[in-house]
Amino acid sequence: MNVFQRVPFDQRAYNQRVQTSPCFICEMVAGRLASNHIVFQDASAIVFLNKYPTLYGYTIVAPRQHREHVTGDFTMQEYLNLQRVVHCVSEAVRVETNAERMYLLSLGSQQGNRHVHWHVAPLPPGVPYDEQQLPSLGWRNGYLNIPDAEMVALAARLRERIQGSLTSALRPLALCILRRGDEILVFEATDPTKHQTFYRPLGGGIEFGERGEVAVVRELREEIGADITQVSYRATLENIFVYDGQRGHEVVLLYEAEFADRSLYACEQFDVMENGAIAVKAMWKSLRFFRERRAPLYPDGLLDLLSTHSPRKH
């Protein structure tokens, strides 16, 4: 068992900081906070070591998007996807620390630490019963002063364990092809590791029990507040990729559609919303832009598919 000295915890200063400072999880996601040791992150979740751990291996799992209600701000599928991450992280921590018991819980407050997060806390063997459970998670006896080098090494070991189980997920997507002559509507994003800008049509995950055509209509309404019509299936593509250093695997159902409101074709840009906040921008891009390889268009194979289908007339 790892033994580290405990140091006092200033609860009053901590409470004041979390109630008056910007959301520290959002700051971490944005790359403006480097004091926590990040274990793993992908397009939907971030995993990091507790900065003030009361137990060795104490880890936090949070969605990258700022969400505040542990169930109310998630669809069933989004919640289940995050719980898959929690499960994988818990197993990695349990094995790494030889925990006698794993504690999983979501805490937080609307007055501070509003960003939803799950605590993954490993209880080591040999802790007296009256010091287990909630007493083991509190700061009454201070927190473990773990050297930075050990935190770095622990994060690396957990990362290796987590990646093997999380990167095997197969994600079903429904994407929408909206054309304006030789242009298509795509959103712009950047891979934070490669520093590479790429583009993809609008749409998103297919929820359990939801048909692809229903999903693509729902996603367009949620993302840009637009209704689409004349929805027709075009093809299925398989997309195996690396984003932010992590492998991903998607099966993509492609649908072609038209805006129900024809005036939207005159708009040059759209705000793409996620949970009431602007996440990315969508714009029209010509197929020539992608043929000239000025930026990648995903999923793989989409450009070839679009080049063989004539655009609809509006």
C-alpha cells in the first residue's frame, strides 16, 4: 500500500474559490488550467486525478460540455455513454490500487462546483470500518501530499489501462447532407493534439431504439434550430480515426435532406448549439475546397460519395 503524509486542507479558502472562480472543469477542458493531472479525454469526457485526494488513486470523471444536472441535462444514451467511462475508469483504478472497495458518487452544488462530475474513489485494504465510506472521502484529516512525479506516473498507468477498454466503443451516427449548389453545410472543428482543422456534416449520435432518420431530424433541430424535409437515406460509411490522440470507430448513416425554411439557404453561417451554448460554427463549403485538400472532410469516403451524386435544385 502507498503511504503518503497527510497535510491540512483549508476548507474555507476552497469553498470561497469554487464559488467565485470560473468553472475549473471548463477551464481545464479549454487548456487554461494545468494544475490537475489529466488521465484521459475524448470528444465527450475528461478524466483527471483529484488535486486534493484523501485516497490514493482518487479520480474524477466529467463531461467536457458544461452540464449541471446529473440526469436532467443528459439524454438516456448520453448518460449511459458517460457511465461506460465511469465503469472503465473505476476498473482501471481498482486494479491499479488493489482497492478493497470502490466508491462512485456524484457531488457538487448549484452554488459551487456546478459542472457535473463523478468521484471514483478506491478504498485500500485494512481501513477500520468507522473510517470507511463517507469519512474516508472527507478532508477532516487533511489530504494526501502525493509528489507530482508520482501523480504523473499514476496518471500514465491509469491512462494505459483505460485506453484499452474505452477505445473499443463503436458509435452509430446519423449525419445530414444539405447542399447549396456545389456547396455542403458542415461544421468546423480542430483536433487539439494535431492542431488540424477539419469539417463534418451536421448530425450526431443515434440513441438506443431511435431510427437513423428520426435521429438526423432531431439533431438538426437541436443543433441549429432548423427543420428539414425530403429526408432520404444515401449510404453507410465506416469511419475509423484518431481524435486528440484517441482512436475512434463510427458507423455513419448518411441522409440527404432540404431545409423546410428555404430562406436558410441564404445564411452563410449557423451557430451550432450544445446544451444551450454555442459549441461550433457551421458554414457552407464547396466540394472543390475539399478536393483541393485544403482541409479534411469526415467521415472518410464522404467526398467521393458526394462527387458521384448530383446536387438537388432549390
